[in-house]
Amino acid sequence: MTWSESRGGSERRKSGGSQAGRGPQFQRRSDDKIYEEAWELLSNSPDLDATEIQLHVESGEVTLTGTVENRDAKWLTEDLVNSVTGVREVNNRLKVVR
């Protein structure tokens, strides 16, 4: 009899918990992988024209430069980049074209 059988299976960890998708604490993603994922998110967002946006990633810190059409696009860009695993900080230096 296994441990889970002796407990009736009720002690099993359920998927989708608060720890789902989290890797080892001290493992860092490479800047190249962060750049690729961030750029893919920006490029594929239907609510954003990312043609004038530049990304620079160093030690997990992302700096956004360039121009966007409005403030909503500026904050959307920051939110998308901030959602990438491994990003420690986002410096949003985007300018809004008037």
C-alpha cells in the first residue's frame, strides 16, 4: 500500500495551487530568454503597436525605450513585460507621441 492509498488520496497535492509554475528560488532565467518572451508578448498583443519599442535586458532588469501612441499603450507595455518570468524590474522610459 502506498502513502496516498493509506490516506485515501485526500492528501494529494491539487494542481493549480499557489505554487503552480514556480521554479527553484535561486535559478535565474537568461536575459536572452527574457528578451525573447517579452518581445513575443509585445509583438503578439492585439492592443499594442510595438514597432517603435526597444527592449534592453540586463540581469533581469528590463528597460523600455522608444515611443507609443498613448498612455494606455505605455502602461500595457510595462504590464506585459512585468508578467515575464525572471523579470526583476521594469524601467519604463517610453515616450507618448503627441
